[in-house]
Amino acid sequence: MTAPTPGRKRPTISDVAQRAGVTKGAVSRALNSGTGVSSGTRERIRQAAVELGWSPSYAARALNGKALGTIGLVVRRSPEILDFDAFFASFLSGIESVLSGEEHATVIRFVPDAQTEATTYERLFEDRFVDGFLVTDLRVDDERPAMLHRMGAPAVVVGAPEGSSDFPTISNDSREAIRSLVHRFADTGHRRVAHVQGDPGMLHALQRRRHWEEALHDFGLEPGPVEYGGYTIEGGAQATERLLDRGERPTAVFYGSDLMAIGGYSVLGEAGLAIPGDVAVAGFDDITLASFASPPLTTVRSRHRELGSSAARILLDMLKGQEPPAVTRMTGELRLRSSAG
Amino acid sequence: MTAPTPGRKRPTISDVAQRAGVTKGAVSRALNSGTGVSSGTRERIRQAAVELGWSPSYAARALNGKALGTIGLVVRRSPEILDFDAFFASFLSGIESVLSGEEHATVIRFVPDAQTEATTYERLFEDRFVDGFLVTDLRVDDERPAMLHRMGAPAVVVGAPEGSSDFPTISNDSREAIRSLVHRFADTGHRRVAHVQGDPGMLHALQRRRHWEEALHDFGLEPGPVEYGGYTIEGGAQATERLLDRGERPTAVFYGSDLMAIGGYSVLGEAGLAIPGDVAVAGFDDITLASFASPPLTTVRSRHRELGSSAARILLDMLKGQEPPAVTRMTGELRLRSSAG
DNA sequence: GTGAAAGCGCTAACAA
DNA sequence: TTGTTAGCGCTTTCAC
């Protein structure tokens, strides 16, 4: 490694001021509010800034309590989910698609526990390292909305029940789609419909389960057995094994994610059970794999990317001072494929 | 929305100093280098800092040219790839798995063009918004390594040819795996092996093609036709159509990514061609879908997550002042499945 | 409309 | 070992 060149220092506001023949204060005013300077000097200052290739210092701005153009995403989960789970990569993709056009950056931090999570939000915001947050992956009794509200941090909450916090919410509502699915099950003679839930502490997992229960109830059916599958392929496989070990075998299973359903496929196959002949199967997410699986997997399509882009869009608007919509509703959609005729 | 509480201001170094009965300077020394203060006062200062719940201001630190504990990832691609491409989400997952244990955050920025890319790297670093970069997705004649070196920015380059820059490099070497694949093709009687390349401007795409060419040469075969598929399912499908429209049909196709191979599957199927009977197919990446496709897809497994974690690990070590290994070699691995007997 | 000056929270050189 | 001081680059109040 050869030694790097030290690099000429980049121009500061003082350089611009000097070149334009004014003081720092004038430059700051001209380039920010635009008021308090005559249009002539303002133009001269702008010109000087361009010639010098000046751009403001994030750090100095932050020290004065200004926004930096960054939004924070704090995730209390294993970083592996970026790789395995359908949600995060797509969600992030949606966020970035909005930010990339806006000169904004995303600050991402994966944290191991609730304590670190709380202090991370605090430091990130109180120091103006980020201007606001996108809050997702809500847990039961999640304290983040209240905490962020206390801090005065702008935020958009994704996937929370409507009206549950003081922040704008993007709701990911799959009630109808799940109802259609269960309707289908009921119509085709299923009486024992099981559910594999993702994670007992996660709100989205709970919501899917609730919708499944409600729909069964509406069609006069008892809820079948429930197992937890942790949203992974292996978890889905194990949950399916437990399901088969129980007394009466279910004739249909609604998995809380496609990945878990795929895990279920292999266990059902090994047990010599045909899909959908012996057991009908449905998933949630509609990942690419779903339509390629054999048999193609019936699932509830959820618009992860749109969730991300809407959330980002709304947060950005809030930061610009616009009044955000209290609720933005996103609805899931049933994709009937041969795994659940 | 009720008005948020303004929130008590958080403690500064002066508060700590006052409480410990010393000056700001002493606090700074005690909490950073640890030298220049007696162990007694140091302890008293630490104590005061804890009691006050003090934590340093990122902004003030950055203004003094200190490291913040952030690493930058600037990506000149459509944010959609996070959703569709196999690489990025996994790579990011690897990075986060290292950073989450180290109190570091990732700053991500997707940029549309080379110009924005360059200024983004500059501003991010010169303002000490990030301490260093992970450089990936190298293009032919990529100027980023030289530029970052000029700026004096610490960086780790992923997927560049060894010795091509002054930075530590993680090489993702699939030469042997691709050679084994071509060997297999040659052994099973294939004489006309086509290639669907991802993107002509990307170094990794070029490398895969080179390895394919070299291997064919070594086994006494001429390189078959090459089409570009842009690393997407649709692109792979279209490239396959063009391949079939040409004169002599290839008996085997090596796709530069699994996604493109899956796109090829559908076109071959529609053309009434059996896999591998009429056309043998192989991909690259080993995404989850590969083993679930029908027939299961032969592919070259590439360790995306490990690429990310190694790169992050090395960059963090550099930031701590350790001398990094010049090259870390990661090798691909052939996964033979029935699409290419 | 413009300049001067104070200060954001911190680091580091210099004195004492 | 400690305190004092001068900035880092910018915003913002206050005179003029």
C-alpha cells in the first residue's frame, strides 16, 4: 500500500464568503433561508459556492440541530433475516427507491436486545444523526412509538393497528385475503384447518392468526391446532411435524409465511401426504419461490416494497413539514395456486 | 397527534465536568485516551458520566475529525436489486452480522449515476459521516478504488482482481467451480455450450465469462454464443430466446445467475425442449429457489454472506489500526443437480 | 441588507 | 496531572 495523498481540504463557508466578498453569516442566510440578503449578493454567493465546489458539512449542521437528510432503521432481529426473510430486503428496497431520488441516506443498525434498541434510537436522534425513523416489525406491547413520541422524533410506523400511536401508520391489512382463503378451504370441504404462526411476540404474526381465527368463526368452523414456526424453513418443517404428531391430522394448513410452508412441503412429502389431496397448503408473502414450488403455493400476496416506499415517502413529507395521512392502508391479495385448489 | 414533549436536553461534556469537579478537557482526555489524568479523577469522571447518562455527540466528534463508527455502502444500481438480486441482501446480511456486535451502523445510499456516486463518496467521507467504505459491484475500469485512495479513505474492495488496487481485497473466485462445471459438460458430450452473461459492464459478469471461456479452451472446445441477460428473470428469458433464434442450438447453457437460468427454464419449456435432455442448464449463486426449481438447478454456490462479513471484519480491523490481509480469497463451489446431470 | 459575534459539544495544543 | 484556550464549520441573534 502506497501512502494516500492527504487531499486538499475542502472549502468551508468562510472560503465562499471570502470569494463573494461577504461574511459567513451572509452565506449561511443566502444558502438556507434565502432571506435577509439582496438577490444580487445571493446570486454572487451562489456563484462563489459553485465555483469552489462547496457543500455544507453534515457535522457542523448537526451540531446546530439541523436535519441531515438521513432516516434511521433500527432492527431488533438477527441480521440473518435480511438473507432469509422475504420482508426486509423488499422493504428496504422500497425505502431506497424513494430516498435515492431525494439525496437522503439510510442509517441501519441491527441490535440484539431491547435495551440496546432503546439507546440506539435515542442517540441516533438526539444527536441528529438521523432526522426520523421508520418503525417496523412491531411486537406485542411495543414501546417504541411511545418512546419516540416522548423524544419528539418524527416517525412512521409500519404494520401497527390503526390509531395505536400518535404517528402516521401504514397498515398492512390482509384480513380480506385471509378470509377468502379460509372461505375457499371451507367451500372445498375442509373442517380441520391448522395454522403455523411465525413468532408469538410479533404483531404481524398475531394479526394473521387473528384473521384466520375470525374467518373460521365466520364460516362456522372451530380453529384448528396452532404451532410456532419462527418464520423460517426449518421452523416450518418442525411445526409441521408437531402438527402431524398430534391426534387428528388437519386437512389444511395456513402458514404465516411462504418459507414456513415450503418447510412444510418437505415434511408432508416425507410423510407420504399429497398436496393438496391429503393436505391443502397456503402460505403468506408470495415470494418468488412460491410460484415455482411444486405444487405452486397458494399464498397471500403482501406488498413489501410498497410498504417501504410509502413509509419513506410519508416520513420525507413529514420532515418537510407536511401533514401526513394518519393511516395508509395496504391490502393483501389472495393468490390461488394448486397447493390449495 | 398530541404535541410531543420537548425532552430535557441531554447532558454534555460540560455537565460531566462540573459534576466531577474538573474541566471539559480533563473529561475528554479521561474518556478517550485515558492518559493525562490520574486514575482517581478518571474514575470520578467515569462515575459522573454514568450517573448523568452521558454519551458523546456524534456531530461534535465528527467536527473534530474523529471516527463515528459508521461504514458506508454506496450502490450505483436500481434499489430494486435489493429485492430481486441474490447478492445484495445476503451481502448486507453478512455486514450487519459483524457490525451489530460492534456498535457500528451502516450508512446506505443508492445513487443513479457515476457523478452522484463520486460526490456521495466524497461528502460522506470528507465530512467524516462514515469512517470507511465497503466497495462492491465493481465495473470494468472502475475508478472508485483510485478515487478513495486519493481521498485517503479506508476501504475494502470486494470482488476485484487481486492486486488491482491499494486496498485489501476480498476475491470471489469461482474459476475452479466453473471449470468443474464445464468439465462436466464436456464429459457428458456437450460440444456447444452457450453463456448468458449478466451485464457487460460488471466485473463479476466478465469474470464468470472468462472462466467459462478458459475452461472450454482447456477442454478443447470453442466458446459457444453469448447473450446478455442483465441478471434478471426476464432478461434470462429473453437471452434464451435469442439463443434459440440463432442457427445451431446450444446443447448446454451456463447462465451467469440462477435468476436468469430460471428465466431460461420457462422459455426452454415453451419451446418443447427438455432439461437436461435437450439442453443442459447451469446457473450461478445457489439461491434458495435453485434447489426447488424443477428440475433442480445445477449452480455455482457463492458465499455472499461470508463476503459481506469478511469485508466488514477487515474494514473494522483497519479502522482499529491493524494491518489487513492484502487478499482474502473466497471460492465458489459447484452444486451438481439434475438440470445438468 | 449586512457584518460581527456568540455558541453548538467536543478535541487538542499549550500553560501552569 | 490539570486547567485554559482556541478552534472544527455552521447557524443565528443582534447591532448597525
